[in-house]
Amino acid sequence: MADDWLHIRRGNAPLVLGMPHTGTQIPDDLAARYVSPWRARKDADWWIDRLYSFAEDLDATIVRTTLSRSVIDVNRDPSGASLYPGQTTTELCPTTTFDGEPLYLPGREPDQAEIAGRRDRWLLPYHAALAAELERLCDLHGKVVLYDCHSIRSHMPRLFDGELPQFNIGTNGGVTCDPALEAAVERACAATGLSLVVNGRFRGGYTTRHHGRPDLGFHAIQMELACRGYVDEPDTPDESNWPTPYDPARAAPLANHLRHILAACLEWTTA
């Protein structure tokens, strides 16, 4: 794998989109250690970069990694501490899928030294890039919104009960952004008529918790989407049916809703 895993699209609007889980690339020296290439890519936030492609029209900055989250999850605490104590989650360098399947062949999991090396090579530079873009835009505008983009299958019994709401807004209990921004995003989601929750199962990962500093002008909010809003979800995902191919026409209604949600973020920055 070429060392081009970090992509930055610079805009000048006071809006940064983080995309930590859109990647599917696996370094050549690691590939043979996984049970299968499909399993190592299964839990990507599929097609999120395409779903939010309209954000370039808003002159947003987009920071995304093309690296598979199975190599290292750049939205986890670099110390390895759980962001959701007492709840099932995956590690900094995941050893299982969301469904609990082993990712690595027996005895091929990374040890602590390797995990530290992956952190230094990929996680820390990703967050340094986010911080640099936030500082650049905050200097221009006085405040900036970091909108962290995610998606997950609607039914994931190991992680949550029942069907996930369409929009899952996370601000870590209201501390990572101004309450007025959280309220503006919630109103925009409610206007769609689709289900939503604020600070439910997904309260925001490391990205929002680390970079959200309202006192300094950095306002971070996570959006976890249920995949059913833009692709058809198989009842039982396997290598033959997941991920579902991206269809712009199928995704268009949700993309239009998201355009209004990001517009609400931008409108808040000028209030």
C-alpha cells in the first residue's frame, strides 16, 4: 500500500468533515494475517465519502483516511482506553468485527509494540491534520464546526438493541459543542421526519471528544447514520451481499437531508 492514506480537501468555509472510517486499504505486510480481506473491510463506514460528496459545494474541508479501520481505528483513544465503559466496543486495533468474528488468524494479532507503532504512524498524524485544519479555519472565522461522519448497519445486536435511529447525534453529553449548534442539528434532523436520538448509543468518539473545545472556538459533533438511509441492508451480511453497491439515486433523499443539516451548521457559525 502506498503511503497516501491521508486525503485532505481544503475549503474556506468554517466547516470540517472528518471521515475516519471510509477506508478499505490494508498494508501489504498485514494482509496475510487477516482471516479474509472481506472480513477486514466489513465494518467500514461504506460510501460515506460519496454520500457527503456535495460538501465540496459548500466549500467544506474534508479530512479522510483510506486505511481500513481493522488496521487501526483512528476514532479510538490512542491510549487504548474504552470510550464506552461497560459497553461492547472494538479496540484501538480491532481483533474482532462488530459481529464478534475474529479478524486475525490464530496467533497473528498485533502485540502492544505493534499497536503503538500503528498509532504513531497513522492515528496521530490523522488527528494532527484535523487540528491543523481546525486552527486554520478558526483563525479565519473565529469558530469552526467539526462534523464527524459515520455510518453503521441498522441492526447490530452485539452493540445495541433493536433498530438504530436514522440520525444519531453525538456531543458527549453536550460538552463538545455549543448547545445552540446541537439544537440546530437536532432541528434539521427532526424536520426530515426520520428517527433521531441525541447522545444515545453513539455519544461521539475520540475525534469529537478530543477536538471539541467550544471555549477555543472548536465545536465538534458526530453524526452516526443508519445505513438503511442510503443503501439496502441484507438481513445477514456476507461476502456475496455486503457492502451493497452505492446508487446515487437511492442515496439522493438522504444526501439532500444531510445538505440541509450541514447548512444548519454553517448558518449557526454566522449567528
